Amino acid sequence: MLRRCVAVDPRRFADDYWGRTPLLSRADALPRDFGDLLSPDAVDELIAERGVRSPFIRLAKEGGLLAKDCYLGPAGFGAEVADQVDSAKVLSEFAAGATIVLQGLHRLWPPLIDFVRGAVDDLGHPVQVNAYITPPVNRGFDPHYDVHDVFVLQVSGQKRWVVHEPVHAHPLPSQPWTQHRAAIEKRVAEAPVIDAVLNEGDALYLPRGWVHSAQALDTASIHLTVGVSPVTALDVARAVVDQLADVDAFRRPLPLGADPTDPDETMAAVSKVMAEMVGALRDDATPLSAAAAAQLQRRHADRTRPVAVRPLASLAATDRAATTTVRWRHGLIATLEDSGERVVLRLPDKTITFPRSCGDALAALHGGLTADAASLPGLDTADGTVLIRRLLREAVLLPVSDRDG
């Protein structure tokens, strides 16, 4: 994924650009265009034939969002859902200058489902994709910054992007651009860092916080915004501090009689608690770090999505588990623990135990082995069949199909 979005070596991108500065990459330096991810025909199909509902679509015009009844409506007999797209309304608003925003396409459109899965693998952070379809000579939003990093991929048409330096570097989700309207208005009066027209196949990386605006030129523009929600050092600190809830000393009340209006007394109380925290973090660094790492893993699992399960295919595969080739469900976070007599498989939403004899097979599958029941290490075919059948039902393994290559 990353090599498709930046015209520099991924290592150089990580060292010199990630979270630091924008990067404009022209189509002639990238492997190919982005027509395989989305196209004008695909946009029409999503709006007209895929039953898209709110909040997977919204419309914006000249800096503001349109009311939902401008583009939503009921779907008729057999689909009495009031918040589905009314394609005729969308046409009317688009012709009048509104930008169509298709949100969360990594949950709706197969090419982008696969693309985002690869992006999570490459970047190690949660990723999502929106599409912006802007009519000629129009813009959807005022100058603003995002609280996540973005890769802008120009699918078709042209769009002029004007980028300015941040007014608030590395903003958190709790620090939106609306808190800095006056500073942004002042900043956009200055010379921009980038003022460029993106043509089909061009890409632009913007770290969070960089102020930007965009306007379509003489033809309709379609671009994808690949949003990356970075895990920060603050996330690590919060995860570590959360573990102190298990330490009795930090659940005790502060002494009575302190005057919270006295800055000296308040500072003394804060300093005392901070010193105790530093001591606890120093003395119990290993167990606290392990617990914090597990919390970050759970958070990542909540914000990303492993490869989707095809329920009918998986259930059918359990009937022929003795001969089905399987592999680990890509993107599924799990840990294996050997208790001596049993092997424990911990998943984000459940825990499964197995006989110790399954340990080598589970470790091999977890490590990326593609196998059938006869080729699982440490098990005969009969026991391998039982294990595969169980893991298919638990959506831990997926059957390998011809289309997987």
C-alpha cells in the first residue's frame, strides 16, 4: 500500500515525512493510478444500487454540511428504511455544487477493504477511507486541519490543494480545528507550503494538523482520503497509568484538610502523587509494561478489522475439515499461553483452551502456516481434523480458496 501512495522509499518516508511534513507524489513516479480502487462508475453503483445509508454518505457545500433530508429518503416496499440514499436528490444537490462524501468505504467496497487491510499491515496504525466527489469549480470544506494523517489519492479529474503549516501541531481527536478558527484564518493569509493541482494518479500525504483546502477545477473531481489514526506516546502513557488502578496505594483518597484553592498546597499534593507514580513505574516496570502493551493490543483490535469471515464457506469447510487447507485469519490479534497441561488461546472477545498436544500446531498456524489436517505439526490427521473444525467455527482459521491464489 505505502509504495502506491508515496514516490520515495518507504524507509525514507518513515524517517523524513511520517508525522513531520507533507509529501506530494506525482503519477509518473508512482506504480500506477488508483482506478482499481474506485472509479466514476463505482461511485454511481454505490449511490444507485448498493443501498448506502447514513452515516456512510453525507453532502457538503461551501464549507458546511447539508441537512440529511436533502439526500436521504425511504427505499420503498420491502426496504422501509428512512435513511437510505435517494439518488435523484443526490443528483440535484451535486448539480447545484454539493460535494458527495462516501464514508467508511473500507467497510463497503471490496477493493478498498483489501487496500485498507494492507495499509494496516504496512503502517501499524488504524486506517479508514472516504471518497470525495466534487463538481466542477466547487469546494466542499473551508480551510481546516484533520486530527489524523491522510493520504490523498486523486482518482479522476483535477483538484487544487493549498496547504499551510500547522497552527496546532500533532492535534489529538479532542483538539479539532474548530478550536483554532481565528489562527487558521490568519495562517491561510500567509504563503502556502504547497499550492498544487492534483491530476489523476497523483498523491499527497498530509500529517495531522497541516491546514489545507481543496477545490475542483473544470471537471468533476474524485479523490480518496486514506485516514490514519496514529497511536501516540500519550496513548502509551495512558495505557501505563491505567494499570495503576490495580495498585492499592493509588486507589486511596488524598488526605483530608487540603485547600484546593491554594496553589502551593495543590502543587505539593500533585508532586507527591507524581513521585509515587514514578517510583511505581520504576519498580514494577516489567509487569506494568506488559499489561499496558496488552491494553494497546485490545485497543488496536477495537479500531481495526481482521479479514472478514464468509460464514457459509467457513461452515461448509467444517464438513470437510480433514481435507480443507486453512490459514490464520489475517489481522486477528491473539496470544497463546502454555499453562503446562493446557494451551490457552486469548482472542479480543473470548478465550479458548486446548489440550497441550495442540500447542505446536496452534503456534505454527498463528505464525503463518498454511496447512491441512495431515500436515499440522504434532498431530495426526484425526486430531488435526478436530482442531481445524473447532478453529473454523470460532472464526480463527479461514479456508483457503482458489481466489486466494
